[in-house]
Amino acid sequence: MKLSKPLFFFSFIFLLTTGNPAGVHASAGYNGSKKNGINGLRPTKLFVFGDSYADTGNNGRSVAFSWKQPYGITFPGKPSGRFSDGRVLTDFIVARFLGVKSPIPYKWMKYAPRRLQYGVNFAFGGTGVFDTPFPAPNMNTQIDFLHKLINDSVYTNTDLQSSMALVTLAGNDYATYLIKNGTNEGLSAYISTVVNKLAANMKRLHDLGVKKVSVTSLEPLGCLPRTTVRSSFRQCNDTENMGVALHNSLLQETVARLNSQTADSPYFILDLFSPFITVIKQQKKLKSVEGGRRFETPLKPCCMGVSEEYKCSDVDKKGMKMYTICSDPNAAFFWDHVHPTQAGWRAVYDALKATLHEQVVF
């Protein structure tokens, strides 16, 4: 696939900000009591790697806007480090599908060691498979954190055999490419490099002993509010989504190849692209799962700056809010310029349930 149009489709700001990892030694055990119908057992632990679409609080309070008002107003009622008004994809997968508590963010492990029995969330906002301008650990380093916990006997082989990995990549590597003056001519090759590195990380997780490894496809970047604002939130940018199509196509090929090389076919894709597009196309036909409401203007964020120079959570020198919030976050698909609301993530999760039921069976 050749990309003949200019390199505008990755002209978006980084999805997140930075974090500060910490380590701890604790114990964790296997609880194989959750049955998946008559077919087998569901995982009892989730290990999470990636960026803001999965992060539940690893980024530093002093630098991440996810720790500022009005983030977290729906859940837990105050900022919790999640880049949403409430729960994110990680929370829905564990609570709704696995039936366990959300894994503790890596940064907070020492404060709640008992939560290690449910896994660990290593995802940091602003990260990618490669280094980004933000000092957040890339995906390879995040996997190093898990490797150390294994070496320290925090998790046993039995624990890992009852686990699943969630890997998210929402675009920060491509933003980095743009910032570093990457060319349109070299973009196709760079996308291939990103996908290959992503595949190497997935294989490493399985080699460490993780039973199932899921990876998200890239969401339609051209439909994020930071792009659709140019059309008054009326339409997506098809040019931006061309690059997304190439990434997702290569990812499908790569995951198929990994499974062909592995006896138990442990790798699978959680398709984010299709649910995002479905919500956008159906608009008023699609009901929000929260309160029976509808996403009437799905391309418009609930929380946004009062002008282009401000974003959700910004305040002026006097502490005055420089953002507005919609009357009902449950009726909005997007929370801010790039992240879904809790209701939005619930709609995405509902679309992913069939894949989870089909793929996550021991």
C-alpha cells in the first residue's frame, strides 16, 4: 500500500504524558475458579502494557493531566490517573470479562501488594514501542519490569499460565516520527518497523510464560476530536486513516504469522478501529450503554478547552477553569481530544466481547 498523500494523518499531539516507575517484591497465587462456560478457564491475572488507552495511574501526579480535575468525575469521583472521566478499557476487560479487580498500577504496587494476585498494569501514558520525547518507559522497558518480578519470584510459571496480556498502541510512535521530521516517503517503512517491534514485544511476553497475548489495533486517528475539530466535529479525516489502515493490515499479517509459528496460537487482536467507526457512523442510532442515552455528536468531546490554546483540565494563572464540560458525559463517546469517555469505552468493550469469549479460553 503506497501513501500518496502528504504526511498529515499523524499530525496529532501525544496521547499522554510521563511517568515514574517503582518496584516492589510481593507474592501472588493462582486462583483458577473462573469458568468460561463449558470450554475452560478464563485468565485470573491481567498484565497490561502500552499507553493512555490502558494506563490506570502510572504517570506522575505533577506532570500528567489525568491527575487533574475534571478527570475521574464519573469514576471514582476524583482524578485517579485514568485519561477519561471514569473507567478505561483495562477496567472493563478485567471487571466485565475476567471477573477480577483491575490490576494495580506498577507505580503503586508497594501500597497494595495483595492486588498483585490480579496482575499488574505497566502501561504509561505518552509511551510507544520506541522512545518518545516524554520520559515514560517504552513498551520494552515495561516488559522488563514484568521480567524482574518473575526473576524475583513474585510470579511463578503457574501464575503466568493463568494470565493474559493486554498490549495497547495508540499512536505515540507516529507522533514521534513526525516530530523528528520523518518524511512521507519513509512512513510506510516506519510503520512496518513499529509493527515488527510490537510483534517482538508480544512474542517476548509469551516466551516469558504469559498464556494469552492480546494487542489492540490502531483506532481511527482521523476521527479523534483533535482532528475533527477542523470540521466542527462533523467528519473524520480520511487521509489520516490511510496510515491507520496500513498499520492494521500489517498487524493482522504479523499476528497470523506469530500464531503459525506457535502451537497454541496465543496471539490475537482486539479491534478498536471497527467499534470507533461504528459509533461514529451510527450516531443517533447507537444507544449509549450508560443510562440508555445516545452518542448524538460522537466526534465532539465532552471536555474541551475554551479556545484552541487550552485543553481539558487547563486553568489560567488565577486558577480559573479554561475548559467546559458537557452536561452528561454518559451521552458523549469522547471525553477529551483523544480519549473516550467511560461510556465510550463500555461501548467499545461490548463490541470486543465476542473476540474475548472466542480467544481467551484455556
